[in-house]
Amino acid sequence: MAVTTAGRGRRRAVARGTGATLADRLEALERQGYRATPQRRAILAAVLGAGRINVSAEEVCGRAKALCPTVNLATTYRTLDLLKRLGIVRRVTYGDGRGVFCANPDPHYHGTCLQCGAVVDLPRGRIADVLEREQRGLTDPAFAVVGHRVEFYGYCDACRSAGRTGAIL
Amino acid sequence: MAVTTAGRGRRRAVARGTGATLADRLEALERQGYRATPQRRAILAAVLGAGRINVSAEEVCGRAKALCPTVNLATTYRTLDLLKRLGIVRRVTYGDGRGVFCANPDPHYHGTCLQCGAVVDLPRGRIADVLEREQRGLTDPAFAVVGHRVEFYGYCDACRSAGRTGAIL
DNA sequence: TATGCGTTGAGAATGACTCTCATCGGCCCC
DNA sequence: GGGGCCGATGAGAGTCATTCTCAACGCATA
Ligand SMILES: [Zn+2]
Ligand SMILES: [Zn+2]
Ligand SMILES: [Zn+2]
Ligand SMILES: [Zn+2]
């Protein structure tokens, strides 16, 4: 995937949900007063390019380097944090605290592979509504609940087809 | 709380759930071939003594030092990991990846305070069953779900009564 | 007393992440 | 068309929770 110059206003076919294209996101970035530098374009493209698999900052940095050789880990972290603050990407905290980044704008859950640690997007079922309702019923004198987070774990496609499905991680 | 010598076989009134006393847990430790050293006793007592509030390794170390001055952070981590492997304590990963330890043997959820980061035990509602059912319905060609984890967030008692309920953390 | 082995304390190492600071690169004004 | 301004960057140092290494220790058993 190459980093195009900007795609100002141009609309491609909608991939997943609203504002999912690289161009749309770069536009959002600039609309809020931030420069769409080559590094930022490359980093954003790297996250988008990962698809359903969520990527660590280091992976993003590696992929981005292929598009813009000057990107650096510090810039990658800085940019990912900026994109997170702007709501363009999401940072999901993986089992042991390491973070992975997700560019899927649709509401969805995450599944962590017990074998290889991959974090993949999962379609959202009806859980959200139930949790929302349940959450309101969770009245506790010592804690006022205002939100929740669910995370599934299991085995990713690659590990399953390789027969590696017994680890503890 | 003082660290008693062993309480071999002695049964006290059940506090919360099965095997919740210090003595019971030390017994379980020894039954599996590990020595109940003064350090291990102190560390276990420190986790137990925290009650509903879950404690970090560093906090455990501090509390344990009061009972056995020679405990050290490395031993604390080692022991907590051992106790986790034996199912005597549970390690819950708090928002940004730091871990806190929980000795409550009953099935329950955890709530993280958005203001101060405290992790407290929450009674389990009917959510578990719903999630269980939903989890089975979550068939995805790219991921085989085998379990889930829910985490609530909100404001703890202390922060609420101090009027600190607006942070982003 | 000598041997063995599980356990420990101190400190070094790790690894993800953040900070600092000198430098870079457009951009506006003269 | 040169100079200053300021956001953005790269390199490297710093932070912090956690883990590793290794010599020393405690306690059992011969
Ligand atoms: Zn996997
Ligand atoms: Zn996602
Ligand atoms: Zn609080
Ligand atoms: Zn708990």
C-alpha cells in the first residue's frame, strides 16, 4: 500500500463503517489543526493496513518504515497517542498490559489468542445491551459503576490450524 | 494481623467462601510441596488483609515487611506468582497493565476507579450467565472463543465522598 | 559435621513506554 | 529570498513494573 498525497475530499467506496478510509482520517486530522506529515500518513496507513488484526506500536513502526523510512518509534508512539486522542484509532490493552492499536470504527469486541497473543476484532453480539442493563443494576455502596469493558479469549485461526491450542500464555 | 505458626488442620469460622483463611491457604501451599516460610506467610497475610481492595505487589511487599522485615520485592513477586499458579490468589490486570492481587475465592468481578485507580471486588450479578450464553453464540471463522473477562469502571467510595469524580485517568 | 536443595536478597536486566532536547521543515513577514 | 516562528521529528536517556541471576542462607537428612 502506498501513501497517496492526500485524497482531499475524494470519497472511495466505504470499507467498514463511517470515515474508514485513510483519506477521511487524514482529513479529520488536518481539520483539527494537525499536519498530515509523511510520518503520520505512513503510521495511519500501517494501522489501517493491519485489518482485523490489531497491531503493537512496534509493528506499526516497522510497517510504517516501509512507507516512510524516517519514522521512528518515538514518533510512532506520539502519533498513535494523538490519533487516539482524536478518536481516529483505539488503543486496546492486551492481557499483560501491552497495548495494541485498532482502527476499526465500528463497535466491536476484541479476542486475545491464548497461544500467540494476537488480538483480533470480533463482531459485536447482543452483549452490549445486556451489560448496559446489568451495569445499572450493579448498585454497590462502595463503588459507582459508570462503564465496562469485555474481552474474549480463545484461539486465533492461525494457531488453530497449526494445532497449537493448549497453552496457558 | 499477626502471622501465626501454622494452624495445621485447625478450622476457623469460614470467612468468605471455601478455604478463605490464612491457615487453609498455608495448608494448601504445604500440601503441594512448598515450604510455608515466614516470608510467604507474611505475603499471604498481606494480600488477605487487604479485604475487598486489591493490592499491587509493591503494596503487598510493604504490608508484608511489617510482619516479616526481611521480605523483599523480588520474593514478593516470586511468591505472588507461586500463589497464582496454585490458585490461591488471582492477579487482575488493571487498566494500564499493572497488576493487582486478589485473594477473594468467590466468583466476582472487579471495578477500577477512574480517579484513583483502586481495584475493588464487586458482587457478581447475572452477567456471567448472559456472557456465557453469548460467548457460545460468538462463532467466528477466524477466532474460537473459549472464555471472557469483564471489567467495570467507575468511582470508588473514597473518591465519591471526596467529590473527585471527573477525571479521565 | 557434611551434603543437598529449596528459598532468599540484592542488584542487574528487560521491555514497553515517555521525556528531553537539539534539529528540521514549512510558512508568514519583511 | 532571507530570517524568525513553531509544530514535528529522531536519537537517546529516563521511568517503572516486572523478571532474571547468582551468591548466600536455612533446614532437613545422612
Ligand atoms: Zn494465535
Ligand atoms: Zn478492534
Ligand atoms: Zn477512587
Ligand atoms: Zn477480586
